[in-house]
Amino acid sequence: SLYDKDVPVSKIQRAFSVGAFGLKRNRRVVPTRWSITAVDSVISRHLIEDKVKRKNPINEYRVHEFSYLGNRFVVLLLPTRWSSEWIEAWYPGTAWNPTDRSIAIGGDWEGFKGRTTYASIGGCYYAVRLAVAEHLAMQGKQAGVVAMREIHPGFITPLGVWINRECAREALKRDCKKFNTLEETLNYISSRFTIGIKEWISSSHLLKDILYQERITKYFST
């Protein structure tokens, strides 16, 4: 209700953290990071179920991007029904990969029916899901989503999950590149990252599914 009345997410999260909601005897003060992820999760799920899944899918591939403090964000929107994935790639010498000599890549995803377990990659997953759900709700469209973040050396100070939400929001505010085929789309994304596209695909459930999974519609006559 607060979100629908344009109260900023940051204020809702702060109020939730100090136990300002609910029946008095059931209120709890919780760590800020818990409240941030809880609010991101609840609001994004509300948007997805009520304002995204009921809409028609987009009809082309769209790529939004934004760079900030050594971070490269790319949000790929697919012309499919709702699904979502978040992938991070940390170079050696970055905040969450300070000593390893290889790039650390991890992520998690959900299909049309959503998730039943907490995302293995943590609260950043829900922060980005909120940004994308907001964008699609505003557009009145449905899409599959693969959001990617490449973190380069020099980004040495953890800033919390909010950086993912706000940078994804900023990317989605900007004009996108549109493509008719997935091949064109992936070729473009490859030019925006220093990590090869094959590594992103191998780390992605949704990209592998759309690239390699046979579909019954392939055999429908046109």
C-alpha cells in the first residue's frame, strides 16, 4: 500500500527494520539488510503477479545497460513470458573476490511460477528483480529477464544490495538497443563485456534454455 502511494522503497525498508508495521505484540526490530531484502521481495512479487504476468510479452529482444564505479550492468529482456535471472561476475581484486586468481561467476533464477527458496546469490537477486518488475509494470508488458553485472578491479568497497537495484533502475530508464534475433542480441552483449559471451551462457540457466531446449512450437505450421 505504501509503495502504491509512491513512498520510496528506502523509507519502507527503514520503517520495516525498526518494527513499525504489524500488530504491536508481533513487531520486531531486524537487521537493515533483512528488511531491505524482505521489502524488495514482497513488492517485486506483488508487481510480478498483479501487473506483469497478466500482460502480453514484448515482441523483440531489448538490451539496457549502465556503468558505475567499475561495474558494468546489462539487462536483457526476452520476448517470452515472465522469468528472471541475475548473474554476477567478480574479477580478482574486487570486494567479494579479493584473493582468487580467477573470475568468480554466480547467479540464480526463477521461472514463471516464481521461487520457493531463498536465492543462493543473496539479497541482490531481489533488488534487481524489483527494478525489472517496476519497469515492466510501467511498460504494461511481460518479458523474460537476464540481468548481468561485471565487476572490475578497483571496486573494493562493498556498498550493499542497493547498488544493484539502483543501477538496474538507471539502466532501464535509458534507451535500449532492440534486436530481432537472439544471435544479434548476444553478439551485441558480447561487445559490451570483457568476459566472453560463452562464459555468461554457461553460467545462465535461462540463456541455455532458450538456446538449446527444443520446443513443441518448432513443429507448428505457420
